[in-house]
Amino acid sequence: MEQQQIVLELKAISKEFPGVKALNDVSLTLYQGEVLGLVGENGAGKSTLVKIINGVYTRDAGDILINGKVVEMNNPAEAIMVHKIAYVSQENTLCPDLTVAENIVLGQWTGGAAINWKQIYDFAQKALDALGLKVKPTDILADISPADRQLVEIARAVSQDSKILLLDEPTSWLTESEKKYLFDRIKHLKTNQDVGIIFISHFLDEVLKICDRIQVMREGISVGVFPAEELTKEMLIEQMLGQKKREIMYDENIADRVKEKVVLEVRGLTQEGMVDNVSFELHEGEILGITGLLGCGKTEIGRMISGSQIVDGGQILVDGEEQKKLTSKKCAKLGIGYISKDRKEEGIIPFLSITKNITLASLKSALGKFKHLSLHKEKEIAKKMIEVLDVRPRDPEREIIYLSGGNQQKAIIAKWIQADSKILVIDEPTRGIDIGAKFEIYNLLREQAKGGKAVVFISSELTEVLEVTDRFLVLRSGKVTGEYTHYEIKDEHGLLAILSV
């Protein structure tokens, strides 16, 4: 890439949270008209770094330079209004009860005291058209899909005439066609408008495809900056992990692990417009995958068998007994633990400690002599699970909101293991999680299956469906179109062909 003007420079940035050195002497250079990839395991410091650039966090040491001048970044409003730095978080920050147009202009409309709705709608439509979005400016944000909400947030950032754009996991909720729209727009912004873009993603193929240079973070330090064209995915993983990729080997001794006993049976499961007459069995010690393209009904199946969503028709049997009117509470008593794909909204209680989050579903095990909750017992239980699952940092009193996505996910899994769930229903278990944490979660689920637990593994990530599951169902438009084993489909290309038929 031809060297251009430096629009952003970080020099020796450090940041410490209680008990955690999040960043240690990190420097970064962003050029005008380039896409700089920022990669690393969860907890490596990527999101902390961009939040310092955006003014969400204040740095403990180091300098921030914009166009060669040292600046203070006091808050996000100053970042966008003064320095033209727009930040799109991996967590949607828009207002669900407002319209798309209102969300796009929120905080930046300067049309005077009188509201000119035609101008607002025209402005919003232009921002939507720039990303190829089909939603209307008058749509209520809560009524559109999660993917469209993410693209609206990106459209809002683009509409602010940003000179520096920070994209933190922007594609987690997007389909392949939506990703293409986004990548085309990123190329337009860097080429035609000279925007400097920092792109954080755990999808390494995307990073290699869209970025000009890639900066690798590991445990709060920068370990190197590389031209993207000189890297392969394997080389990038090596740099991130500091060691060779830890392969997930398929368990060839499946016959010794998966038992004949059927712990869960679904017969003709139906939900109008989403799931159509789905049937399957889940055996003790088995990891059963459910996969398909966005909107195929796989999430709805997980929610129905865990009591989180109403069943319109069909039967659900646990240990051979039909269960009617399932609720989340009833499922917990039956030994069914559900881990939602939206861990922020349905998985964790953000400002409670790791201890409270882990023991929430099994408080009876922490009762003392007089049947009162023993805080000491509760903490000991959490310490044990933190050690077994390697949740970091290993501070049971740490508020879970401050953990990385991978460690939050391990804590949620710990909650249901501690509750002695015999069936784990886990939806998109590695969404927003780096490659190292993925391996840890894969191995964790395999160990649980070896111990006799059964797992329903719902995922859109084809590689992990093939690596982790013993058997998997393919869904399309709410119907099961095929059932396969690891032996029948050897790679993700073959599975993608089946999904796309």
C-alpha cells in the first residue's frame, strides 16, 4: 500500500483495570485510506484500545495523535464531533423504540429547532442507500432484524462524515450478502473518501480479505504489524496464540461415548412460520448439531426445547416422558440448560460478579447449615468452576461485564454444568469469540459429552459443526432437509453445497 498521511497514531498506550493490565505500552499507526485489521484472542486488548481511541475509556499512559497533533479524547461525543472518529460497537447501541431515521440522525441533527421530517427522512435514506439497505427510514428499529439493526448502526456512523471509522466485530449478525454490501462500502470509503478504518473481527478470513495491514494483539501487548498479503490464516493464528494451532480432532471413539439411551426426543415440532414438523432424537453422551442458513429455524428449535419459546405443535419428551407447556424454570428442573446466542441479553447479569452468575441456577448447593445461602460456599463453588473451565481473570468477585466474550461464555457454560444439567442446548456458542477461546469451548463440550451429558449444538459456522458434532441436522425454511455424520461430509464446502441447494 502506498504510504499516505497518518491520520491516527497511538504511542505507548497503557490501561489497567482492577487486577487486570488490559494494555501495556501499545502503539498503533493508521493511514488515510487504509483498513487496518486488529486481531487477537478475547481479552487481548483490542476492544479496550478502540474504546480509548473513541473516548469511552481514558488511558493511563501514552499519547493519541490526530493528523500529527497530540489530543485529549475525553468522551465519545468529542471523538465524533471534534475529531470525526465514529465507533461501531459489537453491541448494538441504538434506541429500539425509535425509527430508523431517528436513530441515524440522533445526536447529529442540526436542522434548527423546527423538525423537518422530510429532510430527516431524505438524510436517512441517503445513508441507507450507501450500504444497500432495504429497510425504510420510517421502520421502528425493534421491528427489523438484528442484522439490519447492525447495518443501521454502521449507516449512522458513515453518515457522520467520519475520517476515522472504528468497526468492532461488525459482521457477527450479518449474512454473506450483507457482508458483501458492507465490504463494498468499506472499499468505497477508503478509496473514494480516504477514510482510515480499524477493523476488529474474529473471522480471520474476513480480516485477510478486507484489510491492508493487520496488527496482532496478545495479552495486552502488540506483537507485530504485517501486510495482509503476506499472511495466511495459519500464520495469523500462530501469531495470535503464540503457538501452533491446537487442532480439534474428531472423537473416533464415538461408540464408547454415545449411548443407546434417548434423553430427548422431539416429534413433529412446529411453530407457525418458523419451524415445520421437525423430529429428532438426542442420545446420552452425544453432541447433535443443528445448522442452516440465517432464518432457517434453528434458533427457534433451541428456544422451544428449552422452554424459552411457545410450541404451536408437536411433542417434546425427556427420558421418554412427554413434557407439556415447557417453561425455562421447568426445563431447569428437568436438567436442561439453555445458553442463548445473545449472551449479553439472555446469558449474563452484567454487573453481578462471576460468582453470582455461575451459581445462579444452583443456589441450593450453596445453602449452609440452617438453609441460608452461604456466601463462603457460593464463592468456593465458583472458584472450583473458574479453575475447571479456566475463566480469566480468576477473581470470583470480578463483575462479569468486564470479562472478554470468550470468558463470559465459559462462565455461562459453568453455570449450567454446576446446575448438573444433563442436556445442554447451546446456540451459536462461539459467536464473537476468538480462535483460542473457540478451541477451549469445543474441548469443554467434548469433555462434558464424555462425562455422559448430551449437547444440542446450534451453529451457523460450518467448520465447527463438522469438527465438534457427532451427527447434525440441516434445516432449510424450518424443515429438516438432511441428517449427516462427520464421516459423510468431510469439509465445509460440501456442507455449504448442501445448505445452498
